[in-house]
Amino acid sequence: MPGKAITVQQVQLYLKSRTDGATQACAAAKAGVSKRSARRIDKGHSSQRERNWRTRTDPFEQVWQSELVNLLESRPQLSAITLIEYLQERYPGQYSDSLRRALQRRVKQWKALHGPAKAVMFRQSHTAGEQRLSDFTELKGGVQVRARMYK
């Protein structure tokens, strides 16, 4: 009988303990995992494999392409909550609130692949000493002061 799955937090705690110098057994005990699981983590095998199959039928299969994608293409600012409310009004009793998170994931993925481009901002950092100072500075009173060149 398999035990419960190891969480990401347990793996992170185990790896942090190992980098801090703890033995495999000690780090496993701190993270609350077995020694066998610790060996798997050290080898790089994760107990939580990414799956590429569905565990249940797609609840939005009937309306995704025909309605929801069309709405998102015309108004990409729509949120998943707005879309689930739209579905609940249009198809009463068919789409419950428990499907909201699934639709949020689906909309997030659609927006990442097909939605409008996001604004990109590049931070500017001005570290001291990289930009040169001028030789002379004129103050408010008309006095000129010689400034040093820094590099």
C-alpha cells in the first residue's frame, strides 16, 4: 500500500537540510519523509510525476471553443470568474462554483498562449561610480566648483 505523496515543501526542506550538511537520514527525518524517499530525491527522481492524461472528462468541452474562446478573443480582459458566472446564467445547474479553479487555470493558459502581449519593463540600475561626473558644476549663486572624476 503506497504512502501519501511527498509535498514540494518536504522536498525543499530535505534539500535545504542536505545543503546545510545534514546526513541523508537526519534530513529525511526533518522533512518527514522516509529514507527510501530521500534516496529518490537525491537521485533526482520525483515522486510527483507530471502527468499528460486527464483524470476526468473536460467539463468545458462543449463550450470552450464555441463560446468561451470567442468571448476571450473579443474581450481578453475578462476573468474566469466572469466567465463561470456567464456559463451559470446561460446553462443553469450545469456549471457549479467548484469548477471555477479549473476554468481559472484554463483561462490563464489561454491568455499566456493567445492573449494580448504584456507590457515589458526593464529596470534601470545606476550603481555608484559607473557613470562619470562632470569636471565643473555651476551652483545657484553662479559659483563654479571643480568636481572630481570618478570611475
